[in-house]
Amino acid sequence: MKKIGCSILALLIALQTPLALADDTPAISIRQALDLAEKAKAVRENSDKVYILSIALERTSIIGGKPVWIAKWSGPLPANDPRDRDIGVQIFMDGSVRHIVKGQSAK
């Protein structure tokens, strides 16, 4: 009986997540997000050799999260710390941008 209740809850969450995201019209259009991503990429060394591979509207968390644009580069770029690599950016609906960094110091 407990398994059925958990399965129903999981199904409801799975069905509501895309609907909840669809209800929130992003405050920043995809064109604006692309411009912000290009500007953020341009500050990195060798940015002319990398392009925006993908951009998607996602949520910061599954339930109750805020929508953000996620732009990913076609290849890694050097980050502020030489041990790290910049792989893309998060673009928030207020226009702020946060680089997505992977590497030794990001752990």
C-alpha cells in the first residue's frame, strides 16, 4: 500500500513539473539570454574558438525553483583559477549571470 502512495506522488510530481515551468513566462527572452551568454563568454581567454552549444530554460530546483537560462559552451574555457574550466553560464531572470565552473577548486 505504501508503494502505491509513493508511486502516485512521484507520478504527480513528474506530470506537474513541465506544466509549472510552462506557466512561468521567462522575464528574459531567449534572445536576451543569448546576448548575455555571448558577453559572459567573451570575457574568457580563447572565447573566439568556442560557441554556444545549447541554451535551455530550466529551474533551480524541481519544486518551487526559479526559472533560469542555462547556456553551455561547445568546449571548456579557462576560468579564473587555472585548475578550473568554464563550461557555461546560468542566466537569472534579473539579468545576472553566473559562470558554471568545473575543476579542482570547484569541489
